[in-house]
Amino acid sequence: MCGIVGYVGNKQATPILIDSLKKLEYRGYDSAGIAVLDGDNIIVRKAKGALKVLEQRIAGETVKGSLGIGHTRWATHGEPSDVNAHPQTNLSGTIAVVHNGIIENYAKLKEWLQSQNVVFRSQTDTEVIAHLINFNYEKTGDIFQAVLETLSRLEGSYALAVICTDYPDRIICARKECPLVVGLGNGENFIASDVPALLEHTREVYFLDQNEMAVLYTDHVDLYKAETGEKIIRAPYHVDWDVSSAEKGGYPHFMLKEIHEQPKALTDTMRPRLVRDSSGRPVDIEFEEMKFGDEWKTARRIIVTACGTAYHAGVVAKYAFEKLARLQVDVDVASEFRYRDPILYKDDIFIVISQSGETADTLAAMRLAKTAGLTVIAITNCVGSTVSREADEVIYTWAGPEIAVASTKAYTTQLMCLYLLALKAAKIRGEISGSDYTAMLGELEHIPCKIQEILDGKSVIQKFASEQFNKEKIFYIGRQFDSATSLECALKLKEVSYMHSEAFAAGELKHGPIALVDKNTLVVAVASMPALYEKIGSNIVEVKTRGAATFVITQDEGDSFKTQADVIFRIPPVNDVFASMLTIIPAQLFAYYCAVLRGNDPDKPRNLAKSVTVE
């Protein structure tokens, strides 16, 4: 979710770059930098921390030049630091690059470049791009051709911009999966990751499509296909959004925007961890950040601790690890774990989950486990956070920053990491056949597309929310994985809509909760497991006969719930084990629409904070 900006024209670039980066601060970042072509040299200035740190660093300094690029970085490869901040350059400093996204094959490219005597100064995947462009430039003598050849070797996602001292009149940029917008001015042109950075200067833009390039000059912009270098002719688009809408990419709220970002976030989280054969089929899982030793073969159990949404991801993981890897899993709310004098064994595997990496109770639980001599694996979204520094091994979700307080894409990317971990553990422990292993990897690979299908059918959820947003009580029920998912469904609704919602294991209805069911109740049944359709169907009948409205989220394509449910929302067919990543999406949308219909701001729910850093 980093921010890219660029300027070419007749004005001084530095103040324009800094001001444009400020317009992208909402995207989240942990360092910032600019590169400006000043005569024959590229002047690079960058700093860890807020943009104001960079401003202070260049205050009183004259960084002249009418062409430049800038960047706000959300750390993925390498901790937040001055050295890892963008722009990154080649060894001579004649080529500078800013980049959003993840280069999946950067390790192989880096190894090859080092064999060519290239010395690396940062831990970033982006530096690979700068050196590879330099290598191709020395070979071809043409910067555009060098960038074109470099793109053909990059695997993963990127939006990038390149400047070169030998070509002081242009910026070359390209995109694959990460957004990039070209702004068309009068005697000046711009690039940015998002429209807000451009609105002060122009409302005429090109939205670069997948695998497209642009070359910006002072007086014109040329568009190209990245695969062939073939020129493209296209009319610009006129932006009539206001600034607030532009920051949200045209969505009315960040929460809705982030719900829609989940297909990409899950792809970014999953794809770099999949090892493929020569035909491109995923055949194994590899976590670059960690090694799998004998402890995974000999472990007695896994302990997962977390809070809130992250805790619910851990509950889903319990079912996944026990089913796939046949490993006992205990899941604890971190605030309880730290006070209950837990029984710990040296061969336990301890996993902590925290979106921010700064959750106070989770940190305390982790430190307790480390004191007891356990190896700690952290799953977090934030490089350089406390949990990532103190854990023995770290798995990053790479979800990008979440602005809305209620977590959506952080939750599903946590699930993706946990599923990958469970599958890898199952293979190491010999609990899964080779054919089942590769089949399940193939299933995982299609999860983002299936979530996009759900998002494309969201009007059903919006209509249902318009009919139910004044219900007094909402109960979510499910069995097995669906019971775990129900916990997060209920939390999401209460967080943003302030409606009373609870989650129950469906079989527990008759043990108390059914006393609360009446005509003012909505019961949402999560039913993704065909073997349990009959059981959950009986539970739906029980509440329906007591006057409750009923809504079923299921992958059943038949009539299993036709007579019991008032409304059925069908998710695409998926392996039962992975269904939690799909069934949560309709619940997130329902929570969002209820919040809006009730006049609430879903991005900033009352009394809640994004990161709970105190007890």
C-alpha cells in the first residue's frame, strides 16, 4: 500500500513531490524518500519515520531539479530504516527506482546479480530492480529497453517508476497488479499511486491497466504494452471525485475499500510462498522468513495466543492444524494467558498473532512463553513492530495498511498464513498424501478469485441488510470451522453497527441461547460443511419456529436449506477446510451495510482503537 509520486515539468520538483506524498499518507507508511535529477546527478534524500522527518532532513537544503520521483514505504522486505527506504539506486547512483508491491523471485535475482559482482546495500526487493535495470542498460544502451527487459524477469506485483541521468527529460513507469495513475498537466505531467496526490494539479488522468507502461515527458505522455513495447493510444479519463472520495479510491469508506482489497491482499500473502513446478502448478510451500526444523515433527502441541479478530483467526487455525497436521492446538485470549500460570512444555510451538505487532497483551504472552524457553512464531502485518523484533521467527501477512479500525483484510491474510503453515506442518509430519497436498495448494490458489465472485454479488447482502438493520438481536451459529468463523462474524457486526450480536456453536442453542430467540431476532447460519448440513438445518428450524428471521451463508448448490432459510447466500464451491476465508466476506459486508444504514461511521467505531497498546 506504499505511495508513489513523480513529476516532470518546468517547476521545482521537490515541493511538489513532498506535497503529493502528504496526500498519500492515509495509505500508511514507515519511511519516505525522494530522488530529484539535479543537473547531471540524482539527489536522493530519504528517512525512516513520518514524512515530517524527511522534510526536516531537507529543510534549508536546496534540492534543485524539475524531474523527480518520491515514495512512502510500508516495509515488506527489510525493516523500516533509512537504508531500506525508497528510492533505491544502482551502484553508481545514475538510476533510481521507487516500487510498490512484492517481487517474488527477488532472492534468485539477487543471487544472480551478486554473481555478477553487484554489491547490495539494502534488504529490499526493490534494489534488485535498480541493479537489474542497470545491467540491462549496460547491455542495450537504451533505458526504455532496459526497463522492458527487466519487467520480463520480474515475478510478482509491482508499480514502479524509474529515472536515469542519461535521460533527464523523462520518467518511465509500469504496473502489474499495483495501481498507478498518470496525471496530465499543462507543460507538466505527474504519476501517483492514487488520485488524491494529483487533484491539486489536474483532473485528466490515465489509469494504467495491467502490464502497461508509461513514459512521461514535460509536454506529453506515451503509453505502451509492457509485454511487447507496443504503443497504446487511449483517451484520458476526467476525474470528478472530491478529495475525500479520492482517498478512498471512490469508495465511500475505507472499510468497504479494504473489504474489496482482499483478493489482492490474499494474493500478495499467498503467492510468494507457493513453490511451482515447470508447468506453473503449485507443488510446495516455502516461507522465506522461517525454517522448518525437527521441532515440527516432534511437537506435542501448538499454542496460539492473540486478541480480538486475531484470536478468532487462531480459533479457525485450531481446526485446520488438528485436521490437517494432527497436532493438538490450544488457543488462548492473550489477556487471560498471561495471568493463568499456563502449563508449558519445551516442545510446544508457540504462535502469536497481531495485526499491528504492538498489542500489549499479546506481547506479554509472547514474553512469558520466551521466558519459559519456547520458540515463538509471530504472524503480523507490520515489519519492524515490537512483536516482529522479539519473536524468534516472523511470518508477515503483507496485507498492506488497514485504515478502518475494524479489521477485514488483516483477518483473512492471517488465515491464509495459518492455512499455509498448517499444510506445511501436515507435509512435514507425514499426515497428508502428496496428491492431497498439491490439490489443496491448488484450492488455496483460487481463493482470491472466489472472494471476488462474492464481492461481485454483494447487492444481495446490501438488500438483506436494508431489511434487517433494525433487528434487536443477531445470533451467528455454525459447527466446526463455521462455529469459529461465527465468532468473527458477530464481532464485526457489533464493532461497527453497535447491534447486539453473539456467536454460538449451533449445537449449544438448546443449552440456553434459544431462550433469547423471538420475532425480533435474526439468526445467521454459517454452513459450509456438507457433512453437517442436516444438523445445521435442524438448528435453523428450531429458531425459525420461534419467530426468528433466518439467513444462511453456504456453499450448498442444492435445496438443503430451501425451506428453513428466508434468504440464502451461496459462496463458490471450496474445500471445507478453507471455507472460512469465503464465509466471512458476506458477514463483513453485512456489518458494513448495517453500520451505514444506522448512520454510523464504519471507519471509526466509537470507543475503539486500531491497536490496543495498553492493558
